[in-house]
Amino acid sequence: MKTLTRRSFFKQSALGAGVLGLSARSWNAVAGANDDIRLAVVGFNGRGQEHIKAWTQIPGVRLTALCDVDKKVLDAAVSRLGSSGTTVEAYQDIRMLLQSKNVDAISIATPNHWHALATVWGIQAGKDVYVEKPVSYDVWEGEKMVEAAHRYQKIVQAGTQSRSSHAIKEAVQWVQKGNLGKILVSRGLCYKPRASIGKTEGPQAVPSTVDYDLWCGPAPLTPPRRRQFHYDWHWFWNYGAGDLGNQGIHEMDVARWFLAENTLSPRVLAIGGRLGYEDDAETPNTLIAFHDYEAAPLIFEVRGLPEKAGSKAMDKYKGGRVGIVIECEGGHVLVPDYTQAVVFDKDGKEIKRFNDSVSDLDHFANFIKAVRSRNERDLNAPIHEGHLSSALCHTANISYRLGSQSYAEAIREQIKSDRDALPTFNRMAEHLAANNVDLDKTPMTLGMVLKMNPGNQQFVQAKQANHLLARRPREPFVLRLT
């Protein structure tokens, strides 16, 4: 299968509406009536385990296949399911899985750089798709995922489960009605401990059970520089997006939801660095992303270091650690997790609370509901919403990657006229000082200020930045809609 090209794969397996003799519309008309939805999970050494658990608990869903490039992981999962009475087909190569006539939908929890390609290939193979966050590796991929879902009329749900929280939805509607006055800042927080991944002395060995050509897929086929093969890819630009796109995409999505913004921000700036230790990772462990929407800025903060050196506790802002704080004229709303939102007045007194018993299962079940109805409007997190929130992470990372080393005073001068950016930076400086990082002596990355045309999702007069909106994938792992 390593020599099988995408074109020959689809030709040989007779995929595509024309070859099948069914239009996308006629296929949709017969799919998901009263029969079981037959589902496959792709990638499950981490988050995908929750996918497997969820699909086996939802009535009317039958897990029929698993796919993972690590044969050890694959065989272990197949064995566990078999011991509980569930027999599934096993695939190491997603291209072989997509030929199966025993699969109606796929559930993707691979590393980020595979999300878009697996989604589009799945769509083109006639499958509906549930895809984990961030839905894409870059902005262009996200656009193509949206286009593919609409062109082939497939149901595609993004794994941003906050969208299935009734409490958060009610809080969003309550704020948007003006109950706390105008939104001043929509702030996402990801204060999550991230220790050093260590230094290596060169390329590291790939586990013998992993098909590394398949693992890399559209990414460059280069030796890994990390000891922990199966998780620390998050901190390398070829595969991940740092904590902004790992955990932070959830909070970014809710922060944008409160603002009711349905385009990318017209201006973005990121500031940060990998500070407090030295290791082989590339993405920042400390970051401010400033999205300059006209109505109110969306500011995102990433902190991977503790509240102070030697502590295991993390900072909090207005009670939030990994969450969202919506600062308004009449007070603020704290969304501390996926199940609640708490409203405070200007004096910090709680005045209202929204609660929910939502779980991951509700978001997975929402996907199944839409698969049966064939109506995208039934989805709580349709792919276009997942794309926009993921793209906000990508554009901030592009600003950071094109930045230059600067000291604190130069950064303060740059951001002094941006709404609430300076106080945010000063709080970051205090946090770093508590971790023995002196920004008067240690430079950070001051990102490139980038202006965007939200209509075409291209940066304005920024050729180098536009180049990072899409990368050239490695053959034959290429996303094409023609």
C-alpha cells in the first residue's frame, strides 16, 4: 500500500459518486435511516480511546473497524474489544479502511497533520466524518474541508464539544442580548502545566510497530527529535500547533462564539516564547495571541509554567485556569469548563449561574443525530465553525513564527495602543518573573503584525505569511477536490 497513489486508490476502489452510480444527494437519502450507523475510529492512542468508548455506548451505532499506524496499538485495541464481544476489522492504512463497505462514518483522532486529509478522503469515499480539534493543520486545509463537506453533502462534526453544552450556549445568548453591557474583551485561557520534553543528541528511533511513512503522511518524512514519540509531536511545527491549537482551540472556539464573529480577525499579533527551560520542542510554552476584531478584541493566553518556580499550582485569572473570561461593561462571565458559566458583577459578586450535565457523549450523539437527519443544521459544531476557530490558532502561530527577538520595553511600545494588550503583557511578565525569567534580560518573540482580508482568508501584502497558510504536502498524501 505504500506505493498506492491517492488517484489510483480511488480509481481501484471504485469510490466517488459517479463511479458508484449514486449522486451525493441520492446516497444521503438512503443513509442513516433506522439501520445501525457503522463507524470506524482512526487513530486512538490518546483521545481516540474516548471515541471508541463513546461510540460503543450510543444506541444505533455499531463500531465495525479500527485504524492506527501503530500495529501494537491497533492489535491491543482489537483484542480488548474482542474480549468484550465486539468484533472489528483492523487496518493500519486508512486508504484500505476507506474501501470497506462495512463503514458508514469515520471518527478521526490522529495527530493534527492528518486531520484534514483523512476527513476529505473519508468524504470522497462516501463517509460522514467526526474529526478532532484542531480540525486542520493550516488555514487552506480547513477551507478545503468545508468545501468538501458541502460539495459532497456529507455530515462533518468538529470535536469542539463545548458547542454541545447547553449552559455555555445559554450564557452566550444571555451576554449577546446585552445583559452585561458591551463586551470589552473576550479572553481565552490555557494555563496548563507543560514540562520540558528534554534534549536529545540527535534523531530518535521510531517504534518498530509504527509505519512511519504513514504516520508522517503529508508532513515531511524526517526523523523524530523527541523521546516520547506518541504525544510530544504537539510541540513541533511539522505536526502540531502548540497548546494554542491543542487545548486552546476549545477556549478559542468559545471566545469567538461569545463575540459572534464568523470571519477571521482582520489583524493578528502574537507574543511569546519557549521560556523557563531549554528543550528540543519548537512551539511556545508562553504566548499572547491578540485578534483585533472591531467590536472587541479576542485575546488568548497560554502559560505552561507554574504560578511560581518550584510550585505545582497554575495561575488563575478571575478564577479561570483553562477556560474563558468574557469581560463586559457590567461585569464578567467565567466559563471554567465545558459544563458551566458563572456571571459576576463589577464588584466580583456572583449574580447568575448556568449549569449543565453535558458530557463528551452528548457531542458524539449530536453527530449521529445529524447523520440520520442528513441536515447539517442539526450539528452543534459543523465543520465551518471548527475551521474558523482552528484558523484563529493558525494565524496567531504564523505571526509568532515570523516574529523577531525583542525585549520587554520594545514589546510594550509596540502594543501600547492595542486594547488591553499591555495589561495582559504585564501580567505575563509578572508570571515569568515568578518563574525566574527576567524579560529585561531575556528576549521574547514579538510576532509580525499581520493584516488579513477575512473575505478571501489571505494576509494583506504579506507574501511570507501567506506562504504559511498552506504547505506543500508530500506525495501521495495530497488533498485534492478535483
